[in-house]
Amino acid sequence: MTRCLAVCLLIGNFLSPAVGNTEVSCVFMESCILPCSFQGGTDVVIHWIHVTAGDVQIHSYYYNTDQLAHQDQHFKGRTSMFKDQISRGNASLQLAEVKIQDQGRYKCYTSTIRGNKESYINLKINAPVERVKLEPVENKITCSSEMIYPEPELTWSTSPPSNMNFDMKPEVQRTEELLYNISSSLILSDPDVNYTCTVSTGSSRKRASWFKPISLVGSFAETVIQCSDSNTKITDLIWRFNHTEIILIQTRPDVPCTVSERWKQQVKGVSESASLLLQNLSSHHEGIYSCELSDAGETLISNNFLRIKESPETSENKGVTKGLVLGAVLVAVAAVIVFLVKRCRSQNNDQQGNTNQMEIKPLNTPGSG
Ligand SMILES: *[C@@H]1O[C@H](CO)[C@@H](O)[C@H](O)[C@H]1NC(C)=O
Ligand SMILES: *[C@@H]1O[C@H](CO)[C@@H](O)[C@H](O)[C@H]1NC(C)=O
Ligand SMILES: *[C@@H]1O[C@H](CO)[C@@H](O)[C@H](O)[C@H]1NC(C)=O
Ligand SMILES: *[C@@H]1O[C@H](CO)[C@@H](O)[C@H](O)[C@H]1NC(C)=O
Ligand SMILES: *[C@@H]1O[C@H](CO)[C@@H](O)[C@H](O)[C@H]1NC(C)=O
């Protein structure tokens, strides 16, 4: 289809060499202006034609009003003109919720008592990569990204670089809207490397990284799980248990995080660096804690395998055990985080007088401290 399009465009160019061919790029489902100007005057007639679709009429204007009786159904309710500017020679068309099918060559025909003019617009639509997902399935990880246009590329890499063969073809699917879904699965053959998957189309590129799991031993009373060494600015944070169960979500640093109902008694807070502070754990909380941190360009998923140190004490003795079971490093880290989280929680109490809030205030709330 694209090849046909290119040929049609070439022929079009050839037949009307005198008029300009303006390139316009728009984002899928957004609003888009197809520019067109003429000399202005009275008795204005404007016809907008989608040439690529077979010269279909998409918007006409004459007798000082829109004339939509012959408008192609596909464009119904999506076109408008800047009425107050038509007399000044602005015949630009606004096209709402642009679709992939809207791509191609458009003709803007204008006529006044002073004469006629035809100009051409070449419209390209793109749907940039929004998000790259990495999900574990048994001994594999699947990388996927959806609703992309034009056809994206997907590549795998490891750190450190390895001689693994990444040449498998990704699976590509076409949606009803003519967008592309792409995915690729990889067997986690080497547990000692970090995997990165990159999806790109045009100038849009996003990636997701999967960090090799770290083992740690936690205390049933209090445990800190760090998210990532990097100083990625948090825009989107999800902590998960055993890859599927969501523990907490924080969509923006200035919005309180939301702890899922099942984890309310275990989550004490989340630090500014996205570390998770847990309390009141038992052996069935052993498993994989993964932290998914995203910013505009990338998603980082770090995995921690948590074992809970066996405690013979009953719940009455928790206070005594607390501190004894923590390793020296953990104590230092925890102390800082406990302080920060406490601050954030007490602030929460002051403002809302409710200790059972599901939401935990972030630390960088204006006016804190
Ligand atoms: C026509 O008017 C619209 C709305 O003000 C403006 O965005 C556009 O740039 C104008 N186009 C031309 C060709 O003057
Ligand atoms: C893999 O990721 C971990 C966690 O971020 C990092 O500490 C480690 O250096 C990475 N390894 C390599 C080889 O890049
Ligand atoms: C592509 O992804 C979208 C968004 O997740 C989904 O709704 C759609 O069913 C997928 N289409 C195909 C053909 O896989
Ligand atoms: C710890 O969990 C138990 C039940 O699982 C609950 O009754 C208790 O209130 C929890 N303690 C705290 C401090 O949340
Ligand atoms: C979580 O995963 C670990 C290791 O894969 C497993 O031993 C444990 O039973 C799982 N826990 C739950 C509650 O599913």
C-alpha cells in the first residue's frame, strides 16, 4: 500500500509541478492543521480534496458557509475551517482525531473573483512509542509495545554485551486502526546479565531494562528494599510482588502513592528514591519484589528476591527483635528511610487526621519540613 502511495504521489507531483507540496506531520488521534492560503477577496469557494483516497471531498465552503452535503463519511464531524480568517485568505483545514487512513495527499482548491489556486499538502501520521513493557513468563521475558506507526523496530541487548543471538524476528500485529503492536520473547539463559529491549519508530524510541535479580534477607519486623542505583527521576513507580501482584503505584512524584488493599499492613512507606519500606512480614511474603521505574524515555525493572529471616518470637516480642535482625548496612539505610517516611506520614496525619489512609504522602510536598 505504501509503495502505491509513493507512486501516486510521484505522478501527482509530475502533473502539477507548479504548486508547492507542503509536508505536514501529525500525531495519531490528535488535531491537525492542513495549511492553505490564498489572496483573499469576496465570493470565496474552498474545496478540500483527499487525493490519495480517490479525490474524495472532505470539506467545502461557499456562499459564506460550510457545505458538507458531499462530505466523505470518513471525515464526518472531524473537519472545520477558521471562518473568521477566510476573508483574510486563510483556507486552512483543521482535522480532528487524525487516523492512519487520513495519510496522503490533499488538494486545497480556492477560488475568488480574482482567480483560482490549487495547492497540495502531504500528510503523514505517526503514533510514537508510548511505553515498552517487559514481562516475565516462565523462563522468558517478553518485551512489547503497542499502537505504533509507522512499523517499529525492536532490538534486544545485554549489559555486559554478550554473544547471545538476538536475531529472532519480533511478532508484529496490525490493529484495526492500522497501528502496529510488536513483541518479542527471550529465554533468560544467562541470569548474570541485564537485558534491555528498545522499540523505535521514526524519531521516537523507548526502552525497558530488566536487571538481574538481587538476593536479600529481610526481617519480619522491618525491611527496606531498594529500587535502583540509578538516579532516575521518578515519574512512574510500580512495586510488584512475584511479578503479577501490585503492591503500590505512584504515578507522579507530587501525587501520593496508592497501596493496594492486600498490602496495607505491610507497606510502611516509599522513600524519595523509590525504596520500599515493609513491616509486619511473614514467611508468605517471601518472593520476588520488583520495582518498575519509568520516565519519559525508559523503564527500569529491578528484581529482588527476598527471604525473610526466621523469627522464633511471637508478635509480642517484635519490638525487641526489631534492630537485632537487621544487618549493619540495612540499619543505616533503614534509619534514613524510616526518618523520611515518618516525616511524610506524620505530615499526612496532621493534614488529614487519619492514620489509616491508604495514601502515603510523597516527601517532596511543598511546605514540608
Ligand atoms: C489560519 O488560522 C489558523 C488559526 O488561527 C492558524 O493556526 C493558521 O496558521 C492560519 N494559516 C494560515 C495559512 O494563515
Ligand atoms: C546490572 O544492573 C544492576 C542493577 O542496576 C547493576 O548494579 C549492575 O552493574 C548491572 N550490570 C551490568 C553488567 O551492567
Ligand atoms: C494491540 O494492542 C492494543 C492495546 O493493548 C490491543 O487493544 C489490541 O487488541 C492489540 N491488537 C492486536 C491485533 O494485537
Ligand atoms: C500485622 O498484621 C496483622 C495481621 O496480619 C495485623 O493484625 C496487625 O495489625 C499488623 N500490624 C501492623 C503494625 O500493621
Ligand atoms: C512467590 O514466588 C516465590 C518464588 O518464586 C514462591 O516461592 C512463593 O510461593 C510465591 N509466593 C506467593 C504468595 O505466590
